[in-house]
Amino acid sequence: MPARSDTATLPAAAGGGGLRLRWPLRRLLLKGTGDAQSESGLKRAHFRDWRLPFWLLAPQLFILLLFFFIPSIRALIQAFQLTDPFGATTQWVGFQNFERLFRSSVYWSSAQVTLIFTIAQNVLTLSLALLLAFASNHILRGRGAYRTVLLLPYAIAPAIAGIMLAFLFNPRVGPVAHMLQGLGFDWDPNRNSWHALALIVMAASWKHICYNYIFLVAALLSVPQSILESAYLDGAGPIQRFLRISLPMITPTLFFLIVINFVYGLFETFAIVDATTRGGPAGATSILVYKVYQDGFVTLDLGSSAAQSVVLMALALFLTFAQFRFVERRVNYSV
Amino acid sequence: MNERTPIIDFACHLILVMGAALVCLPIYFVFVTGSLSQTEIMRVPMSWLPGSQFLANMQTVLSNANFGRLLLNSFIIASGITIGKLAVSVIAAFAVTYFRFPFRMTAFWLIFMSLMLPIEVRIVPTYESAANVALPLNILGSWLGIQALVDLDWNLVNTYSGLILPLIASATATFLFRQFFLTVPDELCEAARIDGATPWQFFRLILLPLSRSNIVALAIILFLMGWNQYLWPLLLTTEPAMANAVIGLKKLMPQSDSLPTWHLLMNAAFLTMLPPTLVILILQRWFVKGLVDSGK
């Protein structure tokens, strides 16, 4: 039933339900979307009014304008400007900030650290979450209790996860560090850059395994029982069924989680780095987000910080598109 | 399937127990360390059993490090973000799904775009916007040559609104409500209109009650997110009394040149993670739903 006749025959609701804009702009705007059914994301039964939705949207759009659009656009503009640290003079410099950035060896080493960090974190998080998801999918008793405990890290701030592990692995007081030293391992994240990197990878994964786990458990539950059962009748054991059937069937979820883990590793781990290693020793854990903050707020190199912001924006956009692509595939994936 | 796999069953339980231990041991050590005295934490090896100083340490943390105030700040910020974001999002989602008006798709895309850039990638200009909300008017004023606009200054640094408002500026919740509204049967709206309900009555009496479970699930996620904020409070609070608890922890981190007070830090860390942990323990069913929904 076409929506148009619906809405036209019903009495216009109070509050100007039937009001229409009369200027020619309206035709221009609605061209191409004129057919109500092809207009995406609009309910078939809807109201025709523009004053009420305007007031309903105003708070969100106003806040977005102030704290999202203006800052994002200014980040873009600042990337092409050079401002002295006191903000007294500003001049247009074209792509100079980017040229300077891409020539800086510190930036490339930060990019390298970020790459190692995000990949290590991704592999560790996803593989442990898979192992745990397989185990809790296999057992029959105690699932709920295990899940309750395994979900706890979600409640804990990344900064606290970092502080906690920084304590456990502190070479002077930490119990785990003492164990490592007892085994003859010369552990010191304050001096050794690989140890510091390992520390933030562990903290980031500790915090994020639960998120991966809950999605994997949900995905494993949606694998059709009939296929698993026929594989069982053909003589496949639990591990074989997992590797040959469940795992291929949940690949869309795996891709989705890989993207999410990259987003998490790139942007949300700032707190872990800042609360534990502060980018040290000697820049060994200075990931890209941390460097934006340092150049913007500590060394006050605003042009460079803005250029770095733009690079990160491009990364974030790319990952968002990747995420939506995989979500689409995930939704359409059925047997 | 009537399969007997005792070895794999055992291995699975072992994996899960080890996973649970990996989660619980660090938390347990936070509690243990938070209950020891200064001399006890310096002993090698450190005690694996709780000491008797938990309450004494807690008192020190609450009074000397001002954690009472910081925890209150965390609560205000988290509640503000939760309530503000839910309120703003649910009405915006109602507008874009239930109304036909010019610029509808434009409004939707404007909101949708904010999903793409997390606050971390635009921290400097976002800070500048919060340090002076009137900044766009200043720029406008200098273009038009109106001195009154140039002189406007509205600083949100060290205020609750500064800590809350910029974090509401993201569309995750709007997007979720939109997805949910699209699954609500059209007949409800048609029936409401035949009965003469105004759009606002339909929203308040039908749509909101239907969304209750989504609102609760999302509220939990948003509360945890708000409680655990780090970067934004770090930038926006120069006054120690306006920081949240997580930032307060950073200030308690032992510095190399002073006596390491790990017991106080761990005590404060325990206090800070207690409220969100209780939230997900008590409201777990809702929380899992919210988590899986918001990831979609």
C-alpha cells in the first residue's frame, strides 16, 4: 500500500501535521526521493510536519555543530597552517606540515610502533577470545558463571587496566615481575622498549578480550545445529567441527572484530599508554594517538599535530567504511 | 548429539578456569595491595593475602587524595553523559524515522557522519571549542567587523558541562534508536493516528514504552563509557577537584623520586572500578544485549 494515500487520507495530526513547504526549494530537495517508499529509513506510516522534527533534531545538531563539525573542519584547516606556540601569528603553508611530518623519522617510528602494537594486540585478543569462546560453546555446565567473570574487564577503565598491569609487572614491587626475575628473566619495562610494548599490548588485550568473546559466543550460537549434527554423523569431532564448520561460518564476525580491534588499538588505547608508559622509554610506546596529544598539548607543535589529526581521520574513515562493509556482509550472511 | 568427549570437556573447563584466573588475579591483587600498609608493600615477595589496612587506606584516599569528590564527579559526568545522550538521541531518531520534511536525509547524514571520527583524532580543535564555545561567533565577528561578537567568551574548562557536552556529540545512540524504530510495526502509528494522537503523544505513550529495554541496555553501556572517560577529562580539567576518579588515579601513580604509595593507588583503583563492576554484575542480561546491539 503506497504511503502517500495513507498519509493524505488521515487527518493531519495536531501541531501542523499536514503542513508543507511552499517554496520551489522543496521540489528541488525532494527530487529523486519523491516516492515515499523509496525514501530510505522513513517509516511507511509517518507524519508530515517540519516544525516538530526541527525542534527534535535541534539539540543533537547543535551539539554536533559545536563539538564535532567545527572542530573537525578546523582540524582540516589547521593542517595547512603554521601557528607559533603562543598563537600570535598564523600563516598558510600549504602541504608543508604534511611534508615535514612524512619526513620526520620520529613520526615513522611512531607509526611503526603503532603497527606492531595494533597487530600484536589484535592477534592476542582475537586468538584468546576464540579459544575461550570455543571452550564455553563446547561445555554444557557453568557457561553463565564463566561468562559473568570473563565479562568483568569491560567495566574497568583502560587506564585502570594499564595501571593494574603496570603494578603487577613493576620490577620493584610487582608480584609477576618478581616471578619473572625469579625465573632469571631480566624484566624491566622502564628501560627495555620491547618490555614496555609488551606491557601495553597485554593491558590492551586484557581489557578487550571480553568484547571479542561476547561477539564470538553469539556468532557460534547462530551456526545452524543441523550442519553441525550432520558433520557429527559423518564422524567429525568437536575440534574438527569447530575448525571446518563453525570457524568458516563465523568469518564475517571475525572480520568485523578485526576492524573493531584496529579501531580500539588506534584510538582507545590512549589512556593505557598515558597512564603507564607515557610513550616511553624513548618513544618506544608512543603510538600515533599519543603523539597527536603530545605535539598538540605538550610540545605545542600545532601544525604538525593538526596534520597528524588529518592522517588519523583518514585512517578512522577507512576503518569505518571497512566496518560497515563487513556489517553488511554479516547481516546478509545466511544459510 | 550424544557425544562423550571427556578429554576435550576437561580441557575446555581448564581453558575457561585459566581465562577466569587471568581476569580475576589482577583485580584480586589490586584489592590485596590496597589493604596493605606502606612497609608491607615494600617487602619482597609481597603478601598474597589481604592485609588489615583496607579501611585505613580508604580513609586516606578519600580525605587526602580527595577521592570522595572525584568519585562524585565521575558519577555526575557518567550520569550526565548517559541521560543527555539518551534524551538527545531518542528524539533525533524519532524525527528522522517518523517525519517527512525537507532536509531529512541531510540531517540524517550529518548525524551519521559523526560516527566516523572519534574524539581522539580531533582533540586540539575540540579542546579549543570547549575552551571558548563562542569561538565560531568570534570568527564570524572578525569577518563582519562586529567587535561585540569578537569579545564573546564562554569557557567550559573545569565545568561539568564542558566535561559532558562534547561527549554527547556522537551519533551511536541515535543510530541505534533509528534501527530499533524501523522494526516497530507501522500499524501502531496508524492506529494511534486514527485515534487522533499527536506525534508527541504517539512518541511518549507508545514509542518510548516500547523502547524501554533498548534504553536500559544503552544506558548501561553509556554509563560505563562515561565513568571510564580519560582523555577528555585529562584535557579539560586543570583544577584537581574537577577531575574524575580515573584521572585522579593517574595523579597517584608513584613518581620515581618519592616514596612509592602503591597501596593507596591500588585502594583508589579498587574504589574507582567498584561501581561499574557492580553495574555489569547486577545488570548483566541487559548489558550483553546492549553490547551486541551497539556493535551492529
